[in-house]
Amino acid sequence: MTRPSTVSDTRRGDTATDPPAPGPGTARQRGRQPRPGRGGVLAVFLAPALALFLLLVLTPIVVAGYASLYKWNGFGLPENFIGLDNYTRAFGDPTFRGDLRRGLVLVVLSLVVQLPVALALAMLLNQPIRGRAIYRLIFFAPYVLSEVTTAVLFTLVFSPNRGLGEGVSRWLGADAGAVFADPDTVLFAVFLVVSWKYFGLYMMLFLAARQGIPKELSEAAVTDGATAWQAFRHVTLPLLGPTIRISVFLSVIGTIQLFDMVWVLTGGGPIHSSETLAVTMYQFGFRRFEVGYASAISIVMFLLSLVFALFYQRIVLRRDTAGAITNQGGQR
């Protein structure tokens, strides 16, 4: 006699035929699926940048260093090996030594005049004055122009007999165009043109850094009895330190490599009075076809920039870079 099936039997049968529920081991196995290696991904994304860096940066440095050891006119392969004679010639050349001196003058003027003026304007435009957005645009606009465009603009403005600046200066009883023809004033005239173009960049850097400083800090200093100058000197200025140090670095490196505006404005003249290292290098390399000597000058420029960059980062920017690394590690 057969026993009728019950609900419990049906449940047992259903349970027996159902697939097993996934356990924790199955989920763990799913998590162990192979993933692409980080090394391969990094290699794919870094390879184009490394190739460009090798081709456009390292290779020219190596070629210039090799060519500087030869007396070579740039045609064919260098064959006349002369060792370090090109470097000895450079440091014995009055024009080259003058380039170093003029470069130092431009660096000092940039640090003493250009950056302080940019900082003062940034602090002024941070105040709630009327139309400050227009002023910011006007002061920053010259930086958008290229170096060649800026030089051509000032060449036209101070062109003899037809330039606007020349006409206004003569109406005032002066001769502004003569500053580019006088060996005693041409370097300062070039510096004014360079400052006109670049001070807007530093102004915006300082302004952005100033707006990142909480107002409560200065207000607390004033509440404690500090004057506006004391609050700026002891609160705002130290917090602007990283931006100021970066601006100094950019200004010095840019001055060492200054070429475009000087070449278009004066060509290095009169009588080498506004010549820089880059202009001298161009003169010997592409006008006189003394490529070996020009390569030696370029290597000197590279070493000056490299030594300054390493020294500045090691001594001046050490605290800033250490803080950035520490913050990055904390975020991870």
C-alpha cells in the first residue's frame, strides 16, 4: 500500500534538485579573476611621452654636447676634434662674458622690479574695487601675445617718425625711440618690454594664491591689533611663499633662455649691448655657421639652467616639495 505524498516530501524533492547556493568560496574565486598588470598599463601610457622626451629633449642635448667638442660648420659629419677648446674660447670671449653679465642684470631686475610690481597689483586687485575684473583682463592680456608679436608691436610703437610712442615722447620734449639705439639704455628698454608681457602672468599667480588664503586669518590678526601692513607681512606674505618661490624659479629660467623678443627688438645690438646667451648662440650657429662653438654656448646655457634648478629645488623648494609629497601620501 502506497503512502500518499506529503508537503514535506515535495519540499525535500525540490531541495534535492535545486542547485547549491553559492557560498563564500565561490565569491572569493570570482574576486581572483586575472586583472591586467599595472606595469603594462603604465608602459602603454608612458611610452609616447618617454619617446617624445627622448627624441626632442635628450637627443638634442647629447648631439649638442658631441658637436661642442668639434670645430664644425654644420655640414656633413663633424671630423675636426678640438676637445674643450670651444668652451675655453667662450669664457675668453668678451661678448660671452658680457652675455653672462647682462643676463645677471636682467635676473636682478626681474626679481627686484617685475615680481614686486606683480605682487602689489595682485594685492590691489584682490580688494573689492569697482571694475576689478576689467583691470585683471587688461593686465593679463599682454601675456596672451607671443614674444614675436610683442616685439613687433613695440617696434612699431617706437618707430622713428611714425610710431605712436615716438610721437608722444617728442611732443613731451623727449626721444623715446632712442632708448633702443643707446647702448646705455637698450638693456633696460628690453627689460621693460619683457616685464610688460610677463608681469600679468605672475600677477594672476599671486592673485590666485591670495584668494586661496582664508580671510579669517587676516581678520583675526587685525582684531588682535595688527595693522594692515603687519597682517600682510606676518600672515599673507608667508602663506604666499610657495607661489613666490615658484615665480622666482620661472623668472630666472626664462631670463636665461631669453631670445625671441631681444632678437626682434634689437638683434642684440647696438654693439652687443642687449645680446643674451641665446642670441649669441644663434648668431654663431646660423649666421656664422660655427655650429661647434654655438653648441658649446648651448651646453653652457643648459648647465646653468640645470645647476640652478637642482640647487633651487634642493635648498629653496625642499619644504614645498616635501609638503606636497606628504599630503599626497596622506590622501592615499
